[in-house]
Amino acid sequence: MIPPDQEIFEVEQRLAAQRARLKQGVVEARKRAVQGLASPLALIAAAGLGFVLANSFARRRREPPHPERRKSDHLKAAKATGFAGVLTTGAMWLIRLKYGSPVQAAQVLLQKIQQGRKQSTSASGDRPRDNVMPLKRVQR
């Protein structure tokens, strides 16, 4: 019978020899692969394969050309947008001149709507609501 220390030593020796053989095999395989890939025939074949694949991908992704729009459509849209901007600016200028700000113009509009409701409810005999807060009108 082999003592346990001797048996462990032999197993470790076999594992070390197996690791060394594996390492040597990897080194040899790497050398053979580099030599095979570095050959002129392998480089030409890899370049040709790359060109063929790139050409096939480029052909698949082509999209149909977009129809060209007439230049007059762009000019009409630009003129309309510019004209709308000028009208909006003018309207805001007039609102500020008359009411002070767009918020105050909205308050005046709401006040007129509420007065119209009060007149219609008083004509029908209903009581107007007391919980409505009156809005202040700005006078200049």
C-alpha cells in the first residue's frame, strides 16, 4: 500500500505534466493558426470574403429615393408662416395696448361671460350664484 503523502505527490505530478502538455499544445496551435492566416492565399481569401459581405449588406439597405418636392411649396409655406407670425405679434401688441396683458384680457372676457349669465338667470327668475368672485377690470 502507498502512503497517502506519496499518492498525493504522484497525483500532483500527473496534473503538472498534463498542464505542461496542454500549454505546449496551445502554443503550437497558435503558431500553426498564425502561419496559416498569414499566408498570402489566406489573406487574399479573407479580403475577398470581406468585400463580398460588405457589398451584399450595402445592397440590402438601400432605400428608394424620396420624391423631390417643388420649391414653390416650400416658399408658400415659409410665406404663410411669416405672415402668421406678423399677425400674432400685431394681435398681442393690440391686446397689451388695450388691456395691459393677455391675462387681463382673459379676465375681461370671463367677466363679460359671467355678466351675460347673470342677465339670463335674472330674466328667468333664478337667483344668481353668490360664490362667484368678481374680477377687477383694469382701466388705463
